[in-house]
Amino acid sequence: MPLLPVPPAAPLATPRLLLRPYGPADAPAFFALLDAERPRLQPAFPRRIAAVQTLTDAQQTLQGYAASWRQRRLLVWGIWAAQTQQYLGDISLQPDTPRAQTAEVGYYLAAAAEGRGYAREALRHLADYAFQQLGTQKLILRCRTENARSQRTAEAAGFQRLAQQVEPGVWQFEQSRPLELSEVKSFAERPSGPVPG
């Protein structure tokens, strides 16, 4: 199976949002959101909060994202409001391998941007992109058990919760790539085997 080509670092547009890979000029907005909302984001994003303590840290983190993108290890988009260009948060895909058969999704929004359907809109669009453009077969999203809002968002975007927690305090949600019509027809046309007696 061939490796996933390096995806173009191009923005993804939804009706209300612009998802685009970070550039150097985005470091102040990236840092300001994390710095203002550390206590709220810490439980779900401890490594990012710990890594970004200063504006210089933010600049280095965004440089790291660019390198990870080229290596197909982590694809990160900032989320902006399309009309106002206000920075709202970010969303990412972390492929399990450079072939991107399975990828984990992570996202966060500024508190002021929550409750408006932005996360659901971004998540649905990113899932479509992963399945249609990257050939991803399955997406995974993890939510802390107390984060009911994220759980509802995952379900509204088509993810299904596993029956058991994957680790204490964490639910895992999954979504598989929808079958194409040609795949459905091919499956339906397969000859059936003998029925055991």
C-alpha cells in the first residue's frame, strides 16, 4: 500500500469557517487563546498547555506542526470565522502511520465560540476530507467522560461511542469511511457461499 502523499497545506472552507494550516503570523493568536484558557483546556490538552508557556514557545510549536505536516505525522488546522477572520481554535488529524488508514481527531474552541455549532461543522468537514481526500478508513475521537458537550458533538458529526471506556475517564468515538456506491454494488454482486446445514 503506498504512503499517503504529503497533503497540500491548503485551507478547507465550510459555510461559516476557514480551516487552514498555521503560518508564522498566527503565533500570537494561537498563544493568546491557550494562555487565556489554560485551566479549561488543561485536562484534555495537558501536553500542549505545558509546551506553550510563552509566545516563543507558540512560534516553535507552529514550526513543529509544519514539520509534522511534511512528515505526515500530524496535520493541524487553525479554525477561523470565515466572515470576521476571528481565531476560534484548532482541529487536527494524527494518522496512525504515514498510510493514514486510521487517524485520531483532536480539536478545541475558545469558550466564547462554543455552543454555536462550530465544532460540529469543522468536525464533519474534516471527516469528509479525511475519508475522501486522504483515503482514511477510520477516525477516532476521545472525549473525557465529564465533557458532555464534546460527546454530543461527536455523535452529531456521525461518530459512535464504543461500549467500554478505553481508559479510565475517557470515552472513544469512532467513524468509518462510508462505502462508495461501486463498493456496495460489488459486495452485493459477490456469489454467496454454501449455507452450512
